[in-house]
Amino acid sequence: MAVLVTGGLGYIGSHTCVELMNTGTEIVVVDNLYNCKKSSYDRIKALTGKDFKFYECDIRDAEGLSKIFENENIGSVIHFAGLKAVGESVQKPLEYFDNNVNGTLVLLDVMRKHGCKKIVFSSSATVYGMNNVSPLTENMEVGGVTNPYGRTKYMIECILKDLYVSDNEWSICLLRYFNPIGAHKSGTMGEDPNGIPNNLMPYITQVAIGKRECLTVHGNDYDTPDGTGVRDYIHVVDLALGHLKAVGKVEGENGLFIYNLGTGIGYSVLDVVKAFEKASGKEIPYVIGPRRSGDLATCYSNAEKALNELGWKAERGIDEMCEDSWRWQSQNPDGYPD
Ligand code: NAD
Ligand code: UFG
């Protein structure tokens, strides 16, 4: 049986495909190439030395998805496909709800029709909203999200919980990611954002490579040790390995499972800048700007549940995250080739 990976050519998906194939798992990938390059497919194959089926298909295309389920022997699904830019979601809420929520509904319906009831879903720490205090634990009330992107994640979590209540033959794992950074050790796979990066690490690496002049730190008057925002950065390969455990969980038993995937450690923006400078030997000029609307002061996980129940723990520290991000950026100044 194969694992269907939606959004499998994107940043987290591609790293997860490599780890799945490295353990001999058969995969089938579906991606509409909206936010990735086809060359990511070639890089995954080159890294693993193995081939796999790739379907260029939108998850909202029920007919296209059905054909994949008819052609392939799909046992479970890892569902990464989605739009993820917080700011853009404020400008384009309908597109975000359509792509993320409607896309998931179409996928779930096709899965049900083909008797496949095992899914691992890419959720986000954003579902904890503005009111919970870090370290965040899975039993905290979720909601209180401040932007359409976050609401799509919250809504999909609600849909999946309701689905499980309606039919407990489903096995569903909600993975709440904290802040994925880093890249594959080889330097051949990494994060390749379009346009001006919104997220901290790709912005820093583009300053380091000379594409951007200087980093703007969004506020230094938060109630944190140095005044800048604190986040739980996690190496993308650790995150990918968490998915292998989650697939094992849904394949092993029915249920609705929720896990944080984070390190449990918070670093400030300036901590990351310093760690990156050390890893790359490059100076990162920065200016302090105003706070970015919607940002929390502090957001980090309690990562114990995933350790206790999945036997998963993030192993790679901030220095390694920075070294690997830099290797990817310096070897691929323009990201993936067209
Ligand atoms: P990404 O944009 O690199 O990957 C997503 C992939 O899904 C892309 O390759 C894109 O082309 C594809 N896709 C989007 N809409 C699709 C559709 N309708 N049909 C088929 N394919 C589609 O993003 P990522 O960073 O790898 O994130 C993967 C998932 O994890 C997303 O759901 C994202 O919301 C979630 N997540 C990401 C972060 C993060 O910081 N990167 C944090 C929390 C959660
Ligand atoms: N930051 C800067 N300058 C920048 C970019 C970011 O100072 O140019 C700061 C932010 O203010 C924040 C920290 O760096 O304090 C991290 O910001 P990111 O944009 O990298 O990440 P966020 O924590 O804001 O958001 C991420 C994902 C979202 C997800 C959220 C919660 O991008 O998709 O984590 O899981 F919703």
C-alpha cells in the first residue's frame, strides 16, 4: 500500500517524501505546482535514487483525485496541500477558504468513496490563537485565530474531529507544526519562497546571499528576554520524521490524535540572527521596525505528547538548522530551477 502525499513537492512535503522513501515506503504524490517547481520532483528522485508516481492535479478536482485512487493502491494520506501565506490570506480570503477548506472536503469525500480512512493533516500552532500561554499543550482550547489562513487550519481541524465522531473507522492525526526552518543536508532541497519572504529564515538567508539589503526585526518591545518575538523553530527533517511516526500511528489504530511538532525551545529573532551569523560566517544587518500586526510575543510547544505517544523527538538544534538553511541558499541562490 502506498502513502498519498498531497502537496508533496512543496517545502515540508518534499523532505517528508525523501524520508518516507528512505524507509522503503511507497509514495504517490499529488501537487498542482502552484507553489513549487517541478524540479523538486527530480531532486527527490536524485536524493533517494528511487522513482515514484507524481500526478499534477489539484485536490479540488474530485474526478482527477478519484482516478488516482483507482489507479494506485493508496492506504493512507498525508495532506500538506494548502496555501500558507498569512498576509496574502487577509487579501484573498475566498481563495484561501476554497483551496484549503474546500480542497480538504473534496479530498476527504474521495477518500471515503474509496474506503481510505487514514489521514495525517498539516495543522499549525496558529490554531492555539492569541490567548493561550506557551508552552502550548494539545489539550488547550483552540480557536481565537486572527487571520483567514489560521482559520482554515482551525476549520479543517473541526471538520476532521466531526468526521471522526460520525464514523470512528477513520484514523486521523492532526499535526500542529511550530516554525519549520532548515533544509536537507545535501543542500539540494529547501524552502523556495516566491517574491519577498514573509518568514524570518528565508529573509535572513536572502540577506546573507545579497538579495536583500537588511532584515527588519518586527518589534523589540515585546515582553521577552530581548524584546523580540520568540518562536519554536524546528528542523524540517525532524518535522518530516514526525510524519513517519504519525503515518505509523494512523495505520496502526483508529482514532483522532493530535500532536505538537516542535522542539519545546523558544528562540528570539535576535537569537536566530546570531546563530545564523555563526553558522554562515556572514553578517546580517538589521533594523528594528514596528511590530507586525497579528504577531504574538511568544509561541513555543510542549513537545512531550509526541515523545510519549509516538516516540518522536526533534534532534536537530538551532545551529544545525541555520547551517542547513545556509547550505541550501548558498548552493541555490535562485531556489529550484524552472
Ligand atoms: P508549500 O507551499 O511549500 O507546500 C504546499 C504544496 O501544496 C505546494 O507544493 C503547492 O503547490 C501545493 N498545493 C497547494 N494547493 C494545492 C491544491 N489545491 N492542490 C494540489 N496541490 C496544492 O508549503 P509548506 O511549507 O511545505 O507547508 C505544507 C503544509 O504545512 C501547508 O498545509 C501549510 O499550511 C502547513 N504549515 C506550514 C508551516 C510553515 O511554516 N511552513 C507551518 C504550519 C503549517
Ligand atoms: N520576523 C521578523 N522579520 C521578518 C520576518 C519575521 O522580525 O522579516 C519575526 C516575526 O515577527 C516573528 C518571528 O520572526 O517574531 C517568526 O516569524 P515568521 O514569519 O517566520 O513565523 P510566524 O511565527 O509569524 O508564523 C509561522 C508560520 C505561520 C504559522 C505560525 C504559527 O509562517 O504559517 O508560524 O504556527 F501560522
